[in-house]
Amino acid sequence: MRYTSTRNNSIRVTAAQAIAGGISPEGGLYVPMEFPQLTAEDIQNLVPLSYRERATRVLSRYLGDFTEEEVAACCTAAYGERFDSAAVAPVVKLDEGCHVLELWHGPTCAFKDMALQILPHLMRVSVEKTAPGQQIVILVATSGDTGKAALEGFRDAPNTRILVFYPVDGVSEMQRLQMITQEGDNVGVCAIRGNFDDAQTGVKALFTDSDVIAALERNGMRFSSANSINWGRLVPQIVYYISAYCDLVAAGTVAVGDAINVVVPTGNFGNILAAYYAKQMGLPIAKLVCASNRNRVLTDFFESGVYDCNRPFFTTTSPSMDILVSSNLERLLYHLSGENSEEIAAMMNSLKTERKYSVSPEMKVQIDAHFVGGSADDARVAKTIKQVFEEKGYLLDTHTAVAVAVYEDYRAATGDTTPTVIASTANPYKFTPSILAALGCESEAAPYDQMQELCDKAGCSIPEPLASLNVKRVRFTDVCNNDTAGMQETVYRMLELR
């Protein structure tokens, strides 16, 4: 298995090189040059296995320079006692023909744990193979959940430092508290004056800044990423869609070969791209429904074929999706372009200079064959949370509620009754004020008291990782400007670069 770059398809690297490097030198994203195939027999053989065992078999097909023992050890270390469900990613029936894939049973109560609990182990093996003796600096931009999940995953990992940038006013209070109280001797957190797109743009610029790279080299360091631009972050996400299908087969909901739809709330496009990759492997997925909040840049793209960031940026009750530049869309476009890296490089340059690009009519036809987009604003999200709780007794977080609302619209518009899996991306307690307001119980209490109010109202237990935040010490209070100089200075200071 070899990987190439979306912006230079003459590049050839191994899985370990792609994971250790994070991003291609010219700024492109690493993608597999082929997709390993799952036959009906392969899927049937996965059905009786545990999540760890399924993950080992799927990931082994992508990690060609890892031994099976190395992959198994990574999966065993990642998907163990830190998850509060033995199933790791359980599938729960919401109503007839519709199931929720709960991806938030890990230590930070968000779907990012599914990848970021295993990424440090994949990174360790990759560095041992490609750059022994070097210290890896994980550089992260976050809209909320990735930051905490990455900090927790890489906390005190050997020969590793991790630095996280988040928008000062663009995360929930619970997400902020999770990050600024993070424990570990190798972690650093800094807010930026700006939004997530500013943070993401700044981090990408640092990756290719020759002065910063030289300073790192002088100190025996190199950058890598824990954002989904890193292949090692994206590839574990393929597993849970395959696992969900196996669970539906085990429950008798579908037979092997029956098609399902998948609905994903997403801003950066990585989570739904993983489902597309599972489909390319042979998982029988009919339609991929991309759910956006009020920042509906992806919805407009799927409708028009034009990706246009020249629009207002809205802060919503689903902050992890408050994104206008969806980095992982670049990978999809590369595959649909016939692997034309020159075309993709031109599109990404247009995005950088004009903040927009258009796809060809031929590419639009391919997009329509796989994807449909939809959006839901905050009012619709609140209505959905209340309705689903009252009618089905199931408590949605604000991001999953976006997906449920968009799916309801899709089903009403198309009459499509294909069995459907909705990716549930966060525990509702991560967004307690918005959930309370949706249930008609707005509160001005402290965050921990609000969680107890929600517990009393909904009867859902408070996750221990969130309940324990009130006894943790605040460690990180820095705020920097969102320009290159401000972020560069912060990196130099945090890493004590000479």
C-alpha cells in the first residue's frame, strides 16, 4: 500500500511516512493510491468479532508497512478500558429503519476519541520506522473536540510534544474547560483571536514555514498533525462505519449485501469522507447525507458545485461544525478528478486567493451519485432535540441533532426508506446550556450545576470525565493573534526553541 499527495501525484510514501509527516511538503494531503476491497465473505467474517478485532483487520489493509502484530497492539491499547461501552461504538435504534452510531464513549466524550486514542500508537510505530530519535511536535487547530481528544491521546507520550490552538470565542464552555485544565508534561494550549478557519490556516502555514522547520531541526524536532489532514487520524474512522454495518447484520436489521444510508454532521468533512472510503472498499452504502449547520458552505457546494467561503461566519450551538474551509474535501475531489493533482492544486490555490472554486460538470455528476447535502439552523436543532427526547426518550447533542433534522428533511423529500445510520458525534453534556435551553430549561448556573440540572431533567448520567472537571486546575490562559507572527511566536515560546 502506497500513498500519494493530492497536489503532487508523483509522490510515493508508505503509511508510516504519511502518518509521521502529517502533510505533504507542498501542502497536499496524503491519500491511498488504491482501496483494499471487502467482499461479502470478508464482511460476514467481521460480524462476530469485537471492535478491536474488526479494527485490526481493516487497518492492516491500509498500514502496509506495519506488521499485523503492531496493528493489533495499537488497537488493543486504544480501544480498551478508557471507553465506557464494551462495544466501543454501539449502534442504538432510534426508530424503525433509523439507527444512531454512538461515537462518544471514549475519555473525552466526543467522536474524535475513536481516532485520537489510536493515533499516538500509530505515530509511535511510524516514527520508529521513519525518524528514530526525533521528537515529534503535534500541532493542532481545533473547533472544540479535536483539541481535547488530541491532548488526552498524546498526553505524556514518549518523544512527543503537542500544541493546540482554539478560537477564543468559538468553543463551548465545557470544551474550553477540558482543554485549559489538560494534564501532562508535554502539552500546550493557546486561544487565538479569530475563528477555527483562522486557526487552521495558521497551523497549515506553520507546517510549511521554512524558518520554523529549520528551528525545529536544530532542536531535533519535526512537526506532525493530529487533525484529520493526517492520514493516521482519518483511517481509523473508516473502521466504525464498517463496524456499524456488522452490528446491523448481527442484529438481523440487514443482511450482508443490503444497502444502508449514512448521515454525518460535519464541518471539516473528514468524518463523512471516512464513510465514503468505506463505500469505496465495498461496504454497501447507497447515499451519504452531509449535514451542516447554519454555516452551510458544504450544503451549497453539493447543490451548486461551487465552493464559496465568501460569506458570513456564524457562531452556532454546534460549534465543532462552525467551519467554512473543509480541508478533507480536497481528498474527495482528488479521487473524483481522476487523480488529477494539477487540477486539485489549482482549485486549492483558487480557494486560497479567491476563497472559492468550482468543480467541472463531470465531477459534479460523480458527487451527486454519492452525496446529498442539507442544513439545519439553531432553531431547528433545538426543536429536534426536544421532539426526539419527548417522543423517543433519546437525548441528542446539538451536532447529532443537525444530522437528525437533515435526515428527516431528506426522507420527507425523497421517500427513501433505506435503513440508515446517523453518526452521533458527542455526548450531550458537552453542550449542556444548549441542551437545557432546547428542553425549555434555560439556566444561568455554573457549568457543573447545569450538568446536574440536565441529569435531573433527562435522567442521563453525567460522564465521569466531564463531572471531574470542577476539581481540575486551570493551566493555560494564553491568547495570541491569529496571524502567522502571533502563532509562530507562541510555538517558539511553548517549545523553547533556540
